[in-house]
Amino acid sequence: MDFGVVFPQTEIGTDPGAIAAFARAAEDLGFAHLLIYDHVLGAVPRGGEWLGYTSEDAFHEPLVLLGYLAGVTTRLVLATGILILPQRQTALVAKQAAEVDLLTQGRLRLGVGVGWNNVEYEVLGENFHQRGARLEEQIAVLRALWTQEVVTFTGRFHRIIEAGINPLPVQRPIPIWFGGESEAAMRRIARLGDGWILGGTLRSPHARHPQVSGGYPAMVARFREYLREAGRPADAVALERRVAVTAGPEKWTSTAEEWRRIGGTHLSLSTMNAGLVAPDQHIEAIRRFRETVR
């Protein structure tokens, strides 16, 4: 099982040196990957509505950030977890992701999902209510653009006539992982995904929890039924879960053991929402975790 780190988006600050130091520390400590959350815009809550992250929460733009991290790391897999794909232009994401993959020599993993914030969709000019259908078509378009020099594609949301991106990425195609834990999301991942990124660390009213009794073991068992229905083997999709630094060493160990036992392939530590106020404190936290789970 590979261990990774969640990039502390809302708490890392804006010092490029500190950002580079965190990524290098993760690499030097032997972590396999760095997972980066995505929000383009935060909104001010209106009329008591809870919007999750707000305009007060800082987010580095993932694909630009990945371009920077490509130059300060050499082995770390760089992953979005997740990029809110339906609110973005598909061909532009294909181009940006291909560039990151080139700059990292094949170290990109593109995690995608539909998101939950209608404000972002409205501002970015996309339809919030069509996001699931658009995401499915986007996957086909991305994989075509990453593997073919010239693409012709006509669908519900896209029309490409003899056009393509150049240069193509190192990975053809770039692995696409998905977030989401609803039944619709799980069925989509079973059909289309290279990996599944499960939640479980956010301490907020928007926190996601297993959708079936029995916790994550039952959830994974159900997912494998969906894989079987899709005609794919049980190990066709990699499985990633997160654990919070606030859970403590005993929970880190038991979570890793349970996840490995049910076939989990990746486990990532989140150091956010733990009262850490400086980048060095986040680095020390991931060091403690690595020493514990090693």
C-alpha cells in the first residue's frame, strides 16, 4: 500500500519556499504521492446557507501549482484529489494536464469529480445540474486527446473536428481517478475509473461518510459488485482513503491495517484542521505519521 500526503491547501500560506519545502519533505520522507484539493472560487454564505469553503479559505490553483511542483520534486506522484472537472473546459484541462505530465516525466494522476458548489459553476459559466452527464463525456474526450494526435468527436457537450493537442503526455492516457461516494458516483467509477478517492477526514457539515452500514469494508464490497456488473475485475480500480492527523497514532495504524486488509492501495494523511499554524508544523506532522506507519 502506498502512503501519501494531502497538500494543506487552506493552511500552507503563500510563500513559494514553504510550498516547495513541504513537497520536498514529503518526497524525502518516502511518501509516494501528494494529493491536492481544488476550488476556483469561494463564496460568502447567504442567508445562513453553508457553502463549505468560503471566500476566506485560500486555495492554490491545482494545475498551476503542479507545474511549480514539477520543478521541485523528482519522484513524488502529483495528484489532484479532486479537480472539479465539469466546471472547466475539457480541451484546456487536457492540454494543461499533458503539460504537467511532460514536466514531471509521467508523474501526474488526475483525480476528478463533480463538486458540490453551484456558485463556482455559475461564475465559470457551466451548468451545475448537468455536471454528472458532462463529466462522463469529458472522460472520453480527455482520453482521446491524450492518446491521438488528431481527434474527431461529437457528443452532447463537445464537438471536435480533426484537432488535437501537441505535445502529447508521457502517459497515454494519464490515469483518471474519481472522487464521490454516492451510488451514482460509485457506478460511474466502476465503469470508467482507474482509481477511487474516498473521503472521511473533513470536520464540517459537508463531511462525507460511508453510504452503507458496515463502514468502508461494506462500501468497498458494494463497489466491487459494481465492478463485476461493469465486467471489470475486482482489482481494476485502485482505492485511496484519507486519515486525519488529529486521529492520532493508534487510529493511523488501525486505519492502515483495515484499509490494507480490504484491498486498499493508497492511504493519505491530511494535516488540515489540526491547529497547525506554520508550514514547519505540517512537515513535522507528516514526519510523525511516516515514522508510525513505517
